[in-house]
Amino acid sequence: MPDYQKIYTKLPVLFQNIACSHGGWRLRKRRYNERFFGIHKQYMSLGLQPASAVEKYRDSRIREFVRHAARTVPYYRTKFAELKIGPEDIAGLDDLKCLTILTKDEVQANLPLFKSEAFSDRETMVTHTSGTTGRGLVFPTTIDAEHRQWAIWWRFRNRNGIEFDTPCGVFGGKTIVPVNQSHPPFWRYDKPGKQIFFSGYHLRNENLQAYVDQIKKSGIKWLHGYPSDLMLVASFIIETGIKMTDRIKYITTGAESLLIHQKDIIEKAFGARVFQHYG
């Protein structure tokens, strides 16, 4: 199988941008379809309901999920038998205390047993956790699960004023710029997704001015990414006295926990409130 990352690294910058845009187009086509917008509408509406209605929906989803896991997932089928309880004993959130805590080590050691028998390989895709607290988990998921995940995230974003077409600068962990590159641009474009991907591996003092200049030049109003990356840029802005307030309207962070001192520095530099985007 071709090493696509190795091929991408050797491409000229123009073709790396084309590759990023093509990947962004494919993701948008898969994630944001009629099914996604139906779920998103449901979740937005649910957020306007009283707490009792939300709790009722939550418990119904827990029951559905537990029964599915106990019926179709070998690991959970065995675990329920060992615990001598039936999935019908889990009626809602309060009953989850009957179950044991699942650890990352257990999942990594028994990964094939966690795949549901209800789905063929063609109906699943591989996803992963960020790995910021250690080695990330790689596991299969479904398109429906991806739609629900992004519907929840967009509910969070929409409620904080971010619209679907808001251009965004992303500071993440993907190697979108070859690590041995020593000069700008340290970013690549996903035009269909209206995103600029900033490399987290080139955030050194001698490069930070280029990052700030690009943020200014692009006119983006939303930054999203690892708080540790955003804090490096923010610290540089404060130390050099660059005026960036009123340029950025929204800042969201993910993958890592947002620490109080990071939040204070980022908000001071950009003059915008930071929201922790946890998923």
C-alpha cells in the first residue's frame, strides 16, 4: 500500500494545498449531508427543552447503546456475563455504576473484541483519539457515529456564534508541512472547508512572526486548536506588542485540557473569549 504521507511530503507546496483541499472536500461530503443536518437540528432543538426532557432522551440513548453493545460486541457480551447482569438492568445514567471502569489498556489489549458484529468492514471506518495523554486509540466507528459526533460539536459552535461557513485557522497535530521545512509558508489551505491548517511543528521563535502575519493577512475570525500551540502564538503577540485584538472573534480549543494560565494568555493576546471544545 502506498505511503501517502511520504508522497505528500515530497510534493511542491501548490500540490500539497491541492491535496489538503481535496481531503477537505471529501470530508465535507461525508460528514455534512442530509443525515447530519437532521441530527444537528434535533440536537439544537433538544438544547431548548427543559432538563427533564434532555435527561429522558439521554437515558433512552443509554438504554439503546447498552443493549446494542451487549448484543453485538463480543467484549461486552462476555463482560455482562461475568458481572451477572443483563443489559435490561441498565435503564439510565444512574445504573451505569453497576458496570466496571473501562481502561485504555483493556481496549488496546482486546481491540478486535470491541468491534460490533452488526456492521461489516464496508460499513465502518477507522478513527482515532488525539493521543495527547499517551498513545492514541485507533478503532473502527460508523458513519452515523461520525454524524452524531460532528452534530454535537457544531451545536457547541453554533451556540457560541460560529456558523458553518466561518473561515477557521486550525492549529493541530497533523504533519501538513514537512518537518524539515525551514521557511514559510508553515501552513496549508483547505479551500472547500474554508480552513487554514497551521503546522504545530514549526512554532519556533524565529517563525512566529510569519504565523502572526498570515493570521492578519488571511482575515480569519476563528482560531481552533491545541491550547499549547495557541499559547505560543499568543505569548509572542504579547511579548512583541503586536495589536491583534478585534481581529479574531472566536477561539476554541481541543485535544488537550485548557489550563487557566493558557486561557488568560490567549484571551489577552487576541481579545477574544476562549471556549474549550471537548469531544
